[in-house]
Amino acid sequence: MRISVIGCGYLGAVHAAVLAHLGHDVVGIDVDPEKVAVLASGHTTFFEPGLAELLAAGTQSGRLRFSTDPAELAGAVVHFVCVGTPQRADSGLADLAAVDAAVAALLPRLASGDLVVGKSTVPVGTAASVLGRLRAAGSTARVVWNPEFLREGHAVGDTLRPDRLVYGVADEGSDDGAADVALLDEVYADLLRRGVPRVVTDLPTAELAKVAANSFLATKISFANAMAEVCEAAGGDAVALARTMAYDPRIGAQYLGVGLGFGGGCLPKDIRAFAATADELGVGRSVAFLHEVDEINDRCQDRAVELVGRAAGGLRGARVAVLGAAFKPESDDVRSSPALDLAVRIADEGADVVVTDPQALLRAQLVAPQLRYAVDAVEALTGADVVVLATEWQEYRSLDPAAVAAVVRRRCVVDTRNVWDLQQWQAAGFQAAALGRSAVRPGAGAARDAASEGGLAAPGG
Ligand code: UDX
């Protein structure tokens, strides 16, 4: 099938490459000529495992093309709208300028029977207004909302093997609605044959499916981090506490990871946009808890700064190695990155911070040029007074305490992602602290233990 994908960022580039892999004839349209040139040559513009191979195969086969020319939209039967919907500068609401521009580019090129499929995360009601715009302009093209749930770092696998497909259709139950479903079923025939569940619903429910899921995930993470605050005050261990909960299948183990909190291009902005949209709908109170979720997430940073400060015995002049700048491993994305934000805050407090990351250094340098950067962990660690694990890349998870001990100035580590075995570090003579497992507030928890120093568990303890 001939398909267009409008917007070739994290979502669109992956979607276009996967659709070509599934055998469709795909053109990706983007306004950024540099991005289009890189993608058209079969390369990626960002780090995403498995994507480069798919892009190279797709462009070589001739089934995948990229262009800046909206005229290329004509002739495609299904048009996926995959543009970004960032947070507006003046409020929590989503900025829909790119969605509006995509619809404007499509309008003169839509044929009768074409299907416009929204994948971007949008405020509820957007699909209906897109449909209204098409009708006002005399187009009979149809609109479906088909939200995307892919995670960065796993985007190819999540697109090829999604947990579910959600179709929001207009006139559900009518012949037109059934035709929309049948056409989208053709696009995803391979996935459906493999048993991927499909939920057909109305437009608003499909739009809400994405923000509801992301809000739930953010809430789960903030719940775990709220328990971490309580554990720090009470002398408990938030990681062990989460483990006790995770054995209950009604709760589950995922997204209870205690640490620096959530970041990235989706969760933070999506919960704010959802709260702002709910306010506009007059149901702000229904999701008022999302403000609290956001605040708990922000406080993870405050607690981490405090913990690193106590580990360092004061941040001013301390040489701090920050391992990780990306918002999570397997990604070079630094948008709302808790790791990079932490590095900036520690530097603002007067520490001499050196940041390293296996993939995100270039992007981090653009966002935070005031920081010092090291090309690898050894360079960052050499001469450090405190080592802070901020993004849990595998290469940092598996660092050998003895090798680290050989290059640092002072043996002191802070794990803000709770992936290190602190006892191993302590056995190598390190003072080791972790968010949610070491008392942050003076006089609380482990700080009551005479053997601990500055909220840190004692070596060998
Ligand atoms: C998220 C959703 O998972 C995905 O379904 C949606 O389509 C887009 O938003 P993504 O932004 O790629 O995906 O990241 P995700 O893997 O969900 O992680 C988000 C943030 O939460 C990261 O900063 C991560 O480090 C953090 N996180 C995750 C935790 O702090 N604790 C956890 O237990 C899990």
C-alpha cells in the first residue's frame, strides 16, 4: 500500500521504516532538509537500536523514501501524522502548530477515500477538529486516531510487536467506520496475523488512551519515589519495599523503579498537557493528582542534589563525575533528562562536574554547554571525589569497583538509579549511597546509625 508519514522524528522515522519493512511503499515527509537528507541516505538522525538497519534496508529496496516536498503526499492512500506536540512555552498545554501544518499540507492533496491517521499525542478533541477542518475544506477523506505507545530505545521492537493497536474511528458502527477499520487492518495485517490485540473505539477514547497510559506510568514511578521519601525519613529501603509490592500480580514490577524520576520527550509534557486539557474541560479536579505526580518527580532532583552534597561533604569545589546524560539508557535523548538536570544543578552549587555518556554527549553539550564533558567513564572518573550514577547504561551498571577505586581521588559513590549492589562498592572501600535507601534528611534513617557518615552506609556495612 502507498503510505505517507508526516513528521520524521523519533516516532515518524521509526514508523516509516517499520511500515517499509512490512512491505508497504512509504514516503516520509519532514520540513527539516538536513533530517530528510540523512534519512534518505539510509542513516539515522538519533540513536535508536535497530533503526539504522531498517532504514538502510528500506531505502535500498526503494520502498522507503524521504522528502521535504509535500507534493509527494499525493498518491498515498493512508497518511500517518507523526509530528511533535511539545509543551507550549506559555502553559502546560500541547503546542499543536505542527499538527495544523501537517493538515494544511495534506488538504490540497487528499483524494476521496484517503485515510488520515493521527499518531501524535494530542489533547482530546483534536481529531474531531481535524475532521471538521477537512469537511470545511470540502474533503471527504476520513480521520482515524491510532496512538503510538513506543518507548525510545525499544522503538523498533515496540512498533513491530506492540502490546496493542488502538483505532479511534469516527462514526463507529457505520459502514464508513467499518471501512476505516478495514483499511487500517490492511496496513497492520502482519501484526494482526501475529495476534496483536486491537481495540476499536471512538475518536476521544483513542486520544485519551495515550495520555491515560502515560499518566498511569508516571503515577506509578512517582508513587515509588514518594515511598522513597518516606523510607529516607523512616530508615527504610524503598527498593526492597517496591520489591515486596511487585510480587503482587495486581501491582506488577514495572515502573516502580526508585530513583531520579521520569524524563524524556513524553511523560513530563504529556501529564502537564493532560492536566491542562482537563482544566479546559472543567474536570481539572479529576486529574489534579497529576500535579502532585509532577512535584514528586521534581523533588527526586532536590533529594539527589542533597544526597550528593552530603556524600561530597559540601558541593563547592568537589570534583563530581556524573555517569549518564541521556534521560534513560539506550537513547541519546536529553529532553527533560533527569541526569543532565542533576549535573547542571550540582554544578550550579559550585561543584566541578564532569559528565559522560555513551551516546548523548553531543546533544548534552548543546543543552548544557557550561558543563565539562569526558569521552568515556575512565576520563570522567579520574580524580573524582564523588561518582554519581545518573543514567543506568549497562556499561555503568557493570563498572568494577576495584577499577574505579584505582582512578578516583576519593572512594565515594551515589547511585541515583538503584542498579548498583552497594555492598560490593562498600567491600571495595567505598562510601555508597542511593536514593530511597540512604537517609537524606539529617537525623533520619541511616543517619541515626553511628557507623554511617553523612547519610552514607558505612564501608563494609
Ligand atoms: C514513554 C512510554 O513508556 C511510552 O509508552 C510512550 O509511547 C512514550 O513515553 P519513553 O519516554 O521512551 O516512553 O520512556 P520510558 O521507558 O517509559 O521511561 C520514561 C522515564 O521514566 C525515563 O526517564 C526512565 O528513566 C523513567 N523511569 C522508568 C523511572 O524513573 N522508573 C521506572 O521504573 C521506569
